[in-house]
Amino acid sequence: MAEHSSKLEGPDFEKGFETEKLTDGEMLLGHAFGEQVLVARHGDELFAIGATCTHYGGPLAKGLMVDCTVRCPWHHARFDLRTGEAIAAPALNDVACYKVEKRGERFFVTGKIDRKLARKPKSSPASVVIVGAGAAGGAAAEMLRREGYDGPVTLIGADEFLPYDRPNLSKDYLAGSAPEEWIPLRSADFYREQKIDTLTNATVSGINPKTKQVTLSDGHSLGYGALLLATGAEPLRLAIPGDDLPHVCYLRTLTDSRRIINKSKNAKRAVVIGASFIGLEVAASLRERKLEVAVVGKESLPLEKILGRDLGNLIRETHEANGVKFHLGRTPVVIQDQHVQLDDGTKLECDLVVVGIGVRPNTTLAEKAGLATDDGVVVNEFLETNVPGIFAAGDIARWPDPRAGRIRVEHWVVAQRQGQTAARNVVGARQPFVMPPFFWSNHFDLHIRYVGHGSGEARANVSGDLKAKDASVIFRSPGKLAAIASVGRDLENLKAELALERGDEFHAR
């Protein structure tokens, strides 16, 4: 989320603009009718849409135009320039679409229009049941309706809440700078209007693929024509003395985040166990709440395996500059009421402990149903399991990435996009999931965008100046682009994403 300036930028498109000044493939920020408008040229065609991403308010004019679409520079949401439709997560809402008229050598934006096309699915299962109401499940339910499916849709979630903005739980919300109203992705009214049945605080205990039935833990059964598993992942738990003390917290759900916030109000010192993305984002957020924070990690450098040594160093230095203390190469051996003891005998005083040592995919339900699993639920390029009519998406899905081979990742945007793709395939689209993985991570004033999938074999090269927060770390494995992590180079990250999609060479500036 972001606060937006009320000052309008760029030319007034109501008064017109010279057509030839906007070249093919170029976008121009201006305004009309009191709102910022983005005009883009594709060949001889001109398109005009709202200029602000509906996810967190990113400036689309600073994004990347690809054919008749634009990609947001912040979190890589995609919009159709012809209609304003949000066509790829994390944006779920469309932007406005405007009519453009050419008059002589000038063009004018003359008003808002609705160019949404009514879609008709290629096939319509008798009903669709979605197990899991996180990123993938929520996005899938919405996409089924966008694709024109009008049959029964049931979204079953173990959480007490309807789908919400999970990345914010360790970032702005935990830090106290994002209000509660930002957290739900949709209101209850939205699901009612879309005729999506929602079951919260509900778990599925079994699936019978032969009879196409799911059984809930309360004994009720529900039939399905197609089934999507989006059961996500759960945090790994510590197994040391004191791991169940009341001031020991994990972070996965909104309830977890609220619990940490409440405990932080009366805490002075926190120990974060695990130098993971979640652990470090929690550390930054708790520092924003003025707690003393110590991070314990078994690695010698935070996130080095994923982001490389140079960027790992910068993350550590950024945290240290903001008062975070690191105890790396160490593991906790016991937690007590007022301290955590490490394996070298060090005692860290604290009245709050947050554990972030990784997650494991929730595959038990799939295994019991006889689905193929291998560190996740195995799916094909269409996100369908070995049982026809049963799909899997999100943190549990292990899919054949066209660049990195069969992988499973735990990224919010990937889960949402897989949910969208799975929904399209449920209604017959046969669309392979080929988008490169993407995630973002914030550490104080250090904002990282990562696209692709590196591995331990990837060789990292830095282009630019990391200290100045103007650089990209490029991972090649072997000899080809595998991933890129960018700081202060959002457009470059988008260009790398496009290169990964097309199999093109990529050269940083």
C-alpha cells in the first residue's frame, strides 16, 4: 500500500497531445478527468489506462511495456493495455480504461470506457472445490469467475479468516505502519456477490478420487467435478527445551502476527531464531517498534545461498546499521523465561522469541489420496496431478519450470499466479505455467526484487554499486541466466524477467 500525491503529473490528455511524439512501444504518463492516465502506443494503436497499480500503488509508467501489456515495476503485476484488466497477480483489481480519439495530428483521452470481454470457458466441471484459502486458493476462486465459469465454487480454508495479504504480516503490518483494513484481500460481500461459497475454520480430512468427494473433519462430505489443492505450508518447529513457552511465537497466519504485535507492546528485547527472509523481516519490523533485536542463524551470512555473498553482506550491514545484533554460525539449545541460550554458551536476554526456521509443504492430504508427491505434490506443466481433474498450486506444487527443471518454491506471487493458471486449466484452457518465480523482500530502506530460480551451482556477478543501493546480482547456471536480484533497479528486474521468459540473453546496464 502507498500514499499517493494529489498533484497530477504530465500532459493534460483532455487537451490533446501530438501523436508522433509518442513512438511505437513507448508509454507516457499524463492525466485526464482529475486522474493519472497512462497512454501507450503499440504500432498505430493508442491505449489509455489508469496509471497506478492496484496492488500497492506502483507507478505503471516506470514499468515495462510488453506487446499490449504493462508490468508494474514494484511487484511485477501485469495489466492489459487494451482493457485495463489485471491479468497476472499480485494485482487482483483492474485499472480504469479510457477511450482515445485521434484528431488530425493529436490524440485526446475522452472518457472512461468498459472494454471487459465476457468470457466463456471451454469446459465446465459440475462444481469446483478448492482446498486452501491462501494465495493460490483465493486467486483461483476469483479467476474461475473471471473466466466465465458459473458453476458452484467452494473455497475451504483452515484459517479463521478469508484470504488476506500474507506478505504484509512480516512487513508493514507487523511494523505498525499498515492498518488492519489493508490486510483482507476481499470482503465477505465480494465472495457472496461472486457466488463463491467460503468455509473458514474448516479442514479436509480426506479425498476420494474415485467418487470425487472430499470429507471435512466434521464428517460432512462435498462432491466435486474438479478439485484444486492449495494447502500451503506450515512452519518448521523448534525441538529444544522451552520451545513451548508462552513468549515463543511463529509467524504464518494473521493470528500469529497479531499475537507477536500484542506481545511486542510489553516487550523490550526480542530474539529471532532463523536468519530467513521471514526472520529478517520480523527483525526489521520489531526494530521499527523500538525493541532490541538479536538474530540467531546457523549460517555464516544471512541468505547467502539464495542471494549470494555480496547481497547477503549488504543485508547484514543494513540490519546492523539499524541496531540488529547477529549471532551467526550458532543454534539455540534452550529457551527460558528471560533468555535464549546458544550452543556456545551465550545467553541472550529477551522477553519475546520469534522462530523462523523454514516451512514444510502440507502434503499429507494429497499423500492419503494417492497423489504423486516428492517434496510437494507433483504436477505437470498445466498444474494437474497424476489424477485427472485434481490440480495443485502454491507452496505444495512441484512443477516443471522450463528453465530450472522441476522445482517447488514458497513465494506469494508464484502461489497467486499458479492459482490463476490452475483455475484457467480447470475450465479447459490448457495453459502451461511458465512464468519465472518472483518475490520481493524489504529490510528497512533496502528493497530487493528477485526473479528466476537460482541454485547452489549458480555463479553470482554484481552489476552496479550495492552500497549505493543501485545494483543487480546476476546468477548464471551454467552459462545461462538463472535469476537476478535487484536493488534500486526495478525496470532492470522486469527486463530480466522478460529475458527469462523468452530465453534471451540479458545484460545489465
